[in-house]
Amino acid sequence: MAGVNQGKEENKRDGQRGPRLPLVPVEQMPEKTRKMILAGGPTNSLNINKMMAHAENSVRHYMRLGSSLLSQVKLDAHLRELCILRVAALCDSYYEWYQHEKMAREAGVPEEKIAGVKIGPDEGCFSELERLMLEYTDEVTIKIKSTDETFYKLAEHFDHRELAELTLIIGFYNMVARFLENTEVQVENKRINV
């Protein structure tokens, strides 16, 4: 039976650590998973998807949900990426931060706000809506349930769909961060010292 440490020795080179589990080679994936990863282009061939492929009955559903939260939501992309970066900062998830810092720039998030996300919602660079959304992200990530005050203030700015989408994004990317950190997925073509 293959254990967690299988392949671990090959990942220890020059004092650097590799992931806790080996990435699943595309050619070893079930056909449906392989087709989904290959059809999706470079985004789907990320190391997180190759790691998630160990959960072969869940990986395609994970990829579909992630894709929908990135491309089929009403929530503004600028706000979405600030939220995801905040989750990454709170969870200390380097991989998640690395991937979404690029996406935040593509969505037009200014450098000052990207840096401010690491500090928190009270950083002076954020609009009132951004600050409320980041407070909500903090509360849902840290306390699981937000306060009524934060929720209802946010509801003054977002409709029901946007509130549901935001909450799903926070939950999804918390799950992603926990998966990444516990399997120690590394950025593509980059070794990270742990």
C-alpha cells in the first residue's frame, strides 16, 4: 500500500522539501480527469489540480466549482480577488497568494491594495465597501460566522446573489488553502524552501 511518505526522499534535495504527496502525472489520471485538465489549457494543469487528482472522484467537481466562482459570478472580479488574497493571507497560503496576486493585477487591483490585504481591512487604501467585504472575509475565515452587524452592512451594498457568491468564495478558498498547506503543493516550476 502506498503511504504518505512514498516518494518523499526524492523530493529532498539541497535542503529543499517537496510536496507531502507526489503530483499525479496526467497520463496516470482517469480519462475524464485527464480530458478536463488537458482541455482547460495551462490553468487546469496547475500543480494543485495534479495534487487534487488523488481524490479522483472529487477533483472534477472541485475544478468545476472553482471555475464557476472565477468566471460565472456577478461579484466584481476586483472584489473577488481582494477576498481571495485576504483568505490566502489569513491562512498563510503562499501558493494561493502567488496564483491570485497575478489574477488580482489582471482584474485591475492596484498594488497598494494588494499590499494592504496582508495588513487587514483597516488599512487606509480600501473603500468602505472593500473594508466591509474584507471584514466579512476575516470573520467568516476566523470565526466561521460573521456578526449580524457586518453581514447587514454588507447587505446594503450587495444583493442576495452577490452575498451568496462571496460567502461561497470565502469558504472555497479556505478549503483550497487548507488543502494546499497540508499537502505542501509548490508553485509550478519553482521550489519553495519550507
